Amino acid sequence: MKIINLDRISANPLLPEVQAAMIQIIQGNYGNPSSQHKIGEQAAEALQNARESVARLVNCKVSKEVVFTSGGTESVNHAVKGLALANSDKGKHIVTSNIEHNAVIRSLRRLKMMGFQVTSVPVDKHGRVNPDHVAKAIRDETVLVTIMHSNNEIGTIQPIEEISHITKEKKILFHTDAVDSVGLVPIDVQKLDVDALSFASNTYYGPAGVGGLYVRRGVKIWPLLEGGVQENNKRAGAENLIGIVGMGVAADLALRDMDTRLTHVKKLRAHLLKELPNYIEEYLINGHPEHCLPNLVSVSLKYIEGESVVLMLDDDDIAVSTRSACASGSLRASHVLLSTGLEFADAQGTLVITFGVDNTEADITRFLTVLKQTVKTLRGLSPLYHKTAQA
């Protein structure tokens, strides 16, 4: 049997067109885009073409607003630290939410060591931020609001436009982590009206280890890496031309095929949610029922641990996850799920299922069939399950 990958939030395969473009760069005589000779000029042209493709995907006004990075984590670190430090003369207070990715959380932790203060606003049971709570958390010394666009564990999409109205009125910078959104759902930085937006190539079938940071023209931001004047003096170091070219091609394909992809993954998600009660009893669906990523289902299976389910499914060549790959290996319950009010035991029994363009309804059926037997086996070993059944 083929391996069924339902963990697309962690990684995606490269599309054939992306592979071909990257191989062409590898086999060609490309140099450093900063070099002042013909080979360098050839590389610079390829870099600029990719920048324009990525800029179109998020609707930048000019391509220079795109800064290429080594991935989503660097893009987030650069935005949060760079914006805060460059504008610290106006104040040292930042507003965020309780369910941010570790890249945001740990960047803010580092800034707190430098004298910044952070206010984290709560979310509702669906994991959604109330814009009024953001407004109330803002102080005179607030310089930055950072709220993620979509959550990588429960899929909830935040009211970014409503929050940006607040930050613009109060003249405060606004960053959003859109690593799990860009290329999957339509993202328009003009419509969202944010000052900075982080994203990554692998979300939309480009190479891993390549990311982007949108920084609105005129916004002050300190470079995270210092040295040369690459990336319009915002990120030093020779660009990863091979990866960036792949990212650009993937961006063109994502823009072209977005409607088709959305239709496909929405169909798979609806099929899973419809069929799940025919296979499993006693579970909870996490995240917002409407404002959510179309390719993600977070389900908490009662009385058992999610990691045990993942390992048993893996034995049957089915890949799913329990939480962010960046937090795997931790025995702690997800801070995202606990923030929504989920009980600790239920949070420990959570699976995150994500679909890709090459998944099928047959994949879902096989997953559910194996999951049914897995849950039966684990609940048979669960003291909590037997205790509840006796009660």
C-alpha cells in the first residue's frame, strides 16, 4: 500500500514544475545575484523574477516589499524583533494572542529580556480573537500588535482586517504570521492592511527552507542578519537562489490553481467530517466552524493519547500529527487547545489532519478504517475509558 500523507501542515511535496525550475538553476551557470558581471546579472534576473511572482501572490504594491528568508520561522523572528527594536523609541509594549506559534512566543520572550512588556489577549472556544480585546490591551507605549492569520493546530482564521482598522487608527504597527495561509487561501496585504506578513514556500508546494516577509514601504525594521546589503538592506547574506526560484514558480502555480485546490481540499474536509461519526464515538472537533483553513481538521479523541494514535497509524503507513511539528517531542498539552478551554486530557488526545492536492476520498476512507481499530485498541487499554464506562 502507498503511504497516505495527511500531515500536510508539516511538509508538502514539490510540484513537478517547481522541481524542473530548481534543477534548471542547479545545472545552469548561475552566480551570486550581487556580483557585478554577466553571471551575477543572470542570477539577479532570476531572483527578481521570483520576487515579482511572490509579490503577486500576496498583492504587494512593489516587489521590493518582499524580503526572502530561510523560512517561516526566520520571517516571524525578523518581523517581531525587527519591528519592535526599530521602533522602540516610541515605546516598549507589544500585544499578541494566547495561541501564537512558538516562533512568535519565543521572539517575544527574547524581547522581554530586553525590557519590552507583552500583553497576550485570550481567544474564545473556537480559538478566535475578539478585536475589542486587542483595542483594550493597547497602551500609549504600544509599538506592535502581532496576531497570527491562521492557527496551525486548529485552523482558525483571525479577524485580521478588523484588527488592522484598530492599529491604523492608533498608528501602531501590525504584523501577522500567515505561514499556514499564504498560497493556500487568498491573501491580499492591501486588503488586510497589515504592515508586515510572514509566510513560507512549503505551504504551497515550494521547497522547505525558503520563506518570505512582506514589509510595507516606509515601515522601519531592523535586519535580523547583518553583513551585506542584500534584500534591499533588510537581510544580509547571499540569497538561496535555487530555493527562491522554486518558491517563485510555486507562487505562480498557487495563484493560478487556487480555486481548484480550494474546491478539492474543502471537499475532502467535508467528507471527513461527514464520515467521522460512522467510525468513531466520543470526540470533539476543534477550531472555528466557518472561519478556518479549508485543509485542516483538528479532532480530540477522548480517553486516549494522540501520540499513541499517531504511532499506530504510522505502522499502517498513514501520517497525521498531534500538534505543530515545531513542538513535537513535548509531553505538554498544546497551549493552543488549552487556551480554547479544552480539558487537559482531551487536548492530549488530539489529532491534526491536513490534506493536500494529491489526497483522495479513498485516502480518507482508509484513514478512518484504520483509525477505528486503533481507537478501539487504545481505549481497551485505557483506565480512564473503563472508569468512565463503568460510571
